[in-house]
Amino acid sequence: MLAPVMALLVSAGASNPAIAAKTVPINTLRLSNPHHGLSQKNSNAGITKPFGSAGGIVGNGGSGGGNSGSGVPGIDSLTNWTGSFTAPGYLPDGTPNSTWNFAMVGRPPERGDSTVINAPVIPVFVDLLGPDGRVLLTADPTGYVQPVVRSPMFQPFLYDSGFTQFNDAMFRAEFADRIKRHDDDWHTFLNPRVKKAQRMQIPYGSWYVALYSDGSYAYALVDETAFVNDLYPPTYPFDDSTVIGAAELAGDMTTRDLTTLLFNNVYLYEGNPNNCCVLGFHSYDFEPGIPSNGNKPRLYVFDYSSWITPGFFYFGFEDITALSHEIAETFHDPFVNNLVPWWLSVDPLTGAGQCQPVLETGDVVEVLSSLPVYQIFINGMTYHPQNEATFNWFARQSPSKAINGAYSFPDETTLTELSPGPLLPGCVPAP
């Protein structure tokens, strides 16, 4: 019954006063600052401290030289491995530091075997509610589910590091010097499975919408707080009133998975729609341990990503740009706490920049107007995953130990030199 209801709703969009009051021009996104969220966690996520010498749950990582361990101890989550690198820098509080610990998805390169991570894809309908609580418009993601499953995130394509999935190819490129056995032995694969759709309802006053000329839905801008409140279960034990709570209770989202919550052009603003737009974020839902898992804290790793219709943003952001950004960052920082030396990335044309002390592979490139995306033609469609900064760039390797000495993937010309450094907090040059 959903499709007929949707048809009625969108046909009424242009003439409904409640919708008209919350409508923004369709070119609004071209004037926005598209970016991705850093660490959207629920209030229960008190388990972790940042990795690095400041402390935290670091497992068996060695000191210096990139030694690898068996994963973060004492948690129930997806397969991960730990390691460290050495480079001069400063912690967020300004303390000098040289050893940087990290955790990543899969198993260490030296193991020389393959890891398969279950990757549920959960479509999320977003109902935009009117003043009376009735549904005015619905963002329906179902038409984009199969294009996502058939995309390079989950299907093999030929890269310099092999014929494989996007993120596996990136791992194999940046850790090429650590693959000790036969070239085909070390992989980290995602196994996608489409799960039951979930639904989110956003109250009036917490959303804006852009419409096509026929009054149908183009995209939604949603208040970040309202979105997060409807995403995470607030307490434990929880019910199915939130997207993640319902998916966990249904068994569609488990601690062993890397889950994608897929939306149809739903972007976030903070405070007002002029402070826009978050295109996605990666994080986890923290839940306390239970007797059946040995009372270990449970971390459900996921990404929120929107399918992007071509033409809404400048610089080629479309289709899976947000999804590729978030999955790549999840591979490199599944628990959102891998500290690295402060880095600075500035676009020479626009002056837009990023300054951070965390291992966010997509954030480095998203501000670069010249080469932010990479075109891949596969399964009858041209996709636009984002180029990513490799681990070697964050580890300040000179020269890079990645394939071809690259600092970016898959377009190796996107980043050709390291960030200036060492940098103090706020990317102030160190004396």
C-alpha cells in the first residue's frame, strides 16, 4: 500500500501550505558546504577513549613499525585488527606524541588470509510530518537499493592493487609492503544482504524539503538532533521505536556486521538550514553486555549514507559518493577513535579546508574541488565513489609505502604530498 500513498503525497506537495512553508529552492545544495559527520554517537557510547598514547582500548598493537595485534580486547563487535605507527605530532590537548595506535576492520596483512564481513543494507524511509503529526511527504529509498548493492562498494572492479571490491583494493594498495604471502591471500570483503526497511518520522519544524516542478520530493534537510534522536535507541533495554533499535531487535543488525542505513537524499543541518549539509557519518551503537556474550560491551558498527541525485551538489558528488566516503572511513576507523598527527587539507581554488587529528580518509579529499570523485563504470552504470587519502598519508610516510608510492586511492594524483607538519591543535605550525 506504500506506493499509492506515496503517489498521493507527492502530487499534493506543491499546493500544501504546510509543505510550502518548509520548502527551499532546489538549488540550495549548490550553495551549501557539503561534508560528512565526524563522530555521531549516542549517549550510551561511553566505552571508548581515543586511541593513541593518551590511552584507550588498544588491544595487542606493538609500538612503532606498524606491528599488528589481534583486535581490540574486551568488546563484542566486528572483526578488527590493531597496530601502531610512529610520527611526531601533538594530541588534541597539545601534548607531544610520537606513537599512534589504531584499529581497523578485518585481520592484519601479515595473516595472509581473507575476512568476510557481513554488510546489511537497510533502506530507511523518512516521513516528514505536518503540524498535526500526519505524514506530508516520504523519502523512499527503495529504488536505490539495488544500484547500491551492484556498486563498486560490493562488486569487483580492476584497480592497480587487483580485481576486487573498492575498500579491499584500497587496503591492499596502502598496506602492500606488509602482504607477506601470495598476492591473492589477504582480503577484506563485504558481503551485502538487503534487510527489512525501517522508518523514521521527523516532526514538523525539524525539516525542510526541496521539490521538483511537479511537486514531487527532491531532497530533505533534517535537523541533526531530531535525526539522531530517531536513529539510536536511547536506553537499554530498548524497544523498536528507533531505526537502530528496531533493526537490532529484528536481528538485521548485529555486532558482527558493518551495516549501511541507506537514505534517499536526506541531509542534515545544525540549527538552521543555512548550516548545511552533512551527507553521512559512520559510528556505532553502544549497548551493554549480556550474559550470552560474556557481558562484553556490544558495538554495532554502521554508516548513515544518502544516495545523491546528480546535479544537487557541485564537484561531482552523486550516487554513492557519501556511501563510499563512509565505508572507507569505517574500514580505517570502525570505533571512531583513531588519533593521528594533526593534518591540514585546503583547496587552493575555494579556500575550503579541513583540520583534524583523526584518521578520516574521506574528509581530507572532500574539500578538494578538483579531484574529489572517481568514475567507475560497472554493471551498466557510472558510479562516483570519492577519492580517499591512504593510511600512508596520515602516517606521514615519506616516501609512501603504498603501491606506486601513492597517498590517495584510487586516483593517485589527488594527493601528491603530505600535510604540513608537525602541527599543534588547530593546525597551528609547531615552533
